[in-house]
Amino acid sequence: MRYLCLIYASEAQMAGVPAEDMPQFVNAHLDYDDALRASGQLVETEALEAAHTAAIVRVRRGQLSVTDGPFAETSEQLGGFYLVEAANDDEAVRIASGIPSARIGSIEVRPIAPPEQTP
């Protein structure tokens, strides 16, 4: 079963990582990526640019609306994701707990809906 592990952290939490520790933090992610890839559990992973680079797109009554910046004022922002294969929820949580960003922010784990359940 596939799970999406969404990485959230505030700008303050990320700023709390000393600049001299950032290369080690990034390398910890890359090493974890390699380990998950080697185990066959990593489907895809990507980091996202900062929330202020986002655009929010809505179509209401046929009218397009585009707003710059994050959807809501919130302290935590979506910073990236891991799409993983796991046997069950417990294994997905175990995988998410190994993501280095879990030590700074939080990881939301959500199962991917089977194709027959998607609109």
C-alpha cells in the first residue's frame, strides 16, 4: 500500500537549525532516501520551495482566481513529501519517524486511496 508522508515545519523551526548543521541535516535526508530506495519502499521524494513562492488556484462559477502565497496563515508549512510503500499503517508510521525532518517539525502520514475510490 502507498502512503504519502507530508513534511511540515515552521520557518522558525527551520531557522533553528544552525547554518553549520544544515549540510548534515540535508545529508541525513539523502542517506535516508538511499536506504528507503534500497529497501524498495521509496516511490518518490521531493522538497518544496518556501510557501511564499506558492500560487493558490480556484475556479468558482467559471471564474479563475489566483492568489500568491500559502492558502492559510499557519505557522507550519508543507516543505516536502515522501511517497512510500508500506505493508500497513504501523510500518508507514515507522518509515515516517525515520525522516530527519520529524526531529524538527512534523510528518503527516496518509494512505493513498485505491483508484476505485478516487473521483
